[in-house]
Amino acid sequence: RISKTDIVICYIENIAPAVLVEEVKARLARIDIDAVFDTGYLAELIADHKWTLFTQTQHTEKPDRVCGHLMEGKVCILADGSPMALVAPISFPEYMISPEDYYMHFIPASLFRMLRFFAFIIALLLPSLYVALISFHHEMIPTPLLLTIAATRQNVPFPAFLEALLMETTFELLREAGLRLPRAVGPAVSIVGALIIGDAAVRAGLVSTPMVVIVAFTGIASFVS
């Protein structure tokens, strides 16, 4: 009503389903808002489920990725003044697709996609699996490894769940700090901060060394996926 932002709907005729195009137009026409400064405003307003934490659209600023989605029958929404394109609808496996996959042979591209799915599973399950094993299922861990873990956890005052929660929260705080700081110092501060805090926490006996390794591996996997 106030910003008068121009919105563009991009699709390829005879490839994008006509029902999908009409649905997108209808949902955009129902929007009643004062101003739109980015396509992110529209993503929440046209979503199927407004209370879910899972995104139902995809944001990208890469033209080749948008063109790839258009060739697959998707609809792209552009907002005047915003470099980000909104692609809809989107499914979960498509988040594992990298723009470089379009330029590669299908065999290595498929292997890389499988690697991203594996990294996603690691990022989702590894800390909880580790906590479950050392807390309730010791018999599933080889005896030499179990003795090593027990020795490192001997002076840790927290249970494994609280230890994992503390380390995951610290890792996320460091990652957010790196994103918010200026680009020249952000990565350096986050990396150095993680090394110093991790080493200090182990030396102080607040966390065990295997937990630091698990959280670090989980963080790397989250960047991959």
C-alpha cells in the first residue's frame, strides 16, 4: 500500500503447470501489507503452513540456479530492489542440489548429492547418537574406545546431554558472532574463538575432548548440507 513495490512472476509457459502459476498469482493478490522490501516478506505470506519452522520456498541470488528451477517447472518471484529470487514450490531433496551440479557429469554430481545427504544426517543425529551411546548403550561401543571416553569424562561435572547442549550453544554463538562482525575480522574471530574456548573448556574440565570433536564434526557437516 505504501512502498508500491513491483513484483514479477517468472515462469516458462508450457513447462510450469498452469494451476501452479494461477495459485501463485492468487496468493500474491491476497497479500495486504504496507511495504515489501525483499522477497523474504512474500515467502511467509504465500506459504502453505505459516507456523512451521521448515521453509517452503527457496531464496537464491544465482541466476543459473533460478534458470535451472524454471526449466524444471517452478515459478520464480522477483521484487524490485531485491537481489534475492524466491522459487516455489520447493521440496526437501532440492536443498541438497548445488548450482555446480548442473555443469557436471551426472555420476559425480549424484555422488556429491549423496555426500550432502550423509552430511545432513550427521549434523542431525551425531550429537544425540553420541549422548545415547555413552549414557544408555555402553555395550555398543568397543571396549578400548569406551575406556578412552570414560577417562576423558572422569572430571566432567555435567551429564552428557547438558555437555552437548552447552557445546552446541557455544558453537552457534560463535557462528552468529562471525556472521555479524565485519567481513575482515568475522571468520578469524569465530575460528580463533572456537579454538580458544574449546581448549579452555577441556582444560577446565567443563567438557570432554570427544564431545568437542563431535560438535566440531557436526558443525562442519552442517556447513556441507
